[in-house]
Amino acid sequence: MRHKSDTTHISHDKAGHLSLSDPIIKLDNVQLTLTSRAGPVHILRGVSLAIPRGQSAAIVGPSGSGKTSLLMTMAGLERATSGRITVAGRDLGSLSEDNLAVLRGADMGIVFQSFHLVPTMTALENVALPMELAGETKAFETARDLLAEVGLSARVDHFPAELSGGEQQRVAIARALSRSPDILFADEPTGNLDGRTGKQIIELLFGLRERRGATLVIVTHDNKLAAMTDRVIRMTDGAIVADERTEPAMRAVSS
């Protein structure tokens, strides 16, 4: 099983090296405005934020507050209208779509609420796919190890339709870890799961994050989940209205 050292896969920009003390994610006055028939819609309004390497952070707020849009801009899946986003030492605004895809493949893992598994592929094939596309020769061997790490050794040959919601999310998490990312983004990872299964997925995510030393950014409506992170970022109407560090005792109780 591959486990990265503290410096593996960290990218560098032309200005210099990204040191371990630099934020792995940094946003400066980020705006996101989309057009509609009624006129421009301001989704993000001047968001500035720095997330250190290895930190866990929850983004919370009411529906429509911009939580998922913020995560999507950090992951390079949505282009900011203005401002600057730097991830793993790279200015996302300066990258082409192809280079953004390379950066996501090398440094980011993304877990969505809806799993996004390929229905005609087995669990093993779904996890191996990103590694195969990257030309890794041991893609299936690593995929089998990852599925074992998330507790699915007995389900590797099952298709998504043959798996429960919790099992599908485990496959999605294994796939997100397939390139050993430095950053793990999760958008409402328990939103489609019952309470007991959701708790198991959260324990899995935090356990993997602890073992691998990755930065974890979670969008959630769940206050108990948010309290398990190192930091809670609260949004309203496209802006950050509070940025709170959680107490270690709170995290222990929540877990």
C-alpha cells in the first residue's frame, strides 16, 4: 500500500517552492458571478481564506450560502470570476483545463454526495480507473489494497447497483485516494446515507485523513460532523461570516 511522505506530490509555482509552513490552499478576494435571465448572480463575494497543510476544515452554512461553490472553486472545477486561488503552490487561474485536470489527479481527491461511480464497472475497476488513466502499471493491485483499507475486500467484483449506499461511498472514497492526494475534498459525503452508515463513513474519512496526513475540507450541514474538524468556516450569502477553531475536547466528544 502506498503512503506518501510529507513532501510527495506537493507542486511548486514559478515564484518558488511551497514550504510546509505555507498554506496548501489560499484564496484572495475570490468572486464568483454567474449569469442568469434575471441578471448576474453573485455566488461568492470576496472570499479570502488560507488552509494550512494537514488541517481539517468544515464549510457550513444555510442552503444557497455558497458552500459547494467555494469547494468547487478550490478544486478547480469552477473558475473564479476574479481574485486568486492557489492550491499546492499553483495559481489555478493561470492553468489550462488540461493542467487543472493534471493537478486534480496528482494532488486532490474529491468525494461527492452522489458517489459518481461508473455503473458498468466493478468496484475494483472504478477505483483503478484514475490510476490506469495516469499510466500506473499496478493500478488494480493498488485498487484492491485501497478497497481493503475501506473495508470492501469482499465486494471488489460487485457493480455499484449491487452495493448499498454506504458501500458505494466507500468505493468513492477509495477512488478519491487512488493517487494518494495531499488534499481531500468532500461535498456532503453523508447526505444520501442513513445516520448509522453516515457515522461509519465519517469515521472512515477521519481515520484515513489521520493516517495519511492529508488536508481535509468538508462541506456539510451536519453540526456534529463540523465539530469533529480543526476549524469551522461559516458562510452566508456568498461570504465568510465566521472562522472558528474547534476545541480538542469538542472533537473528542464528537468522534
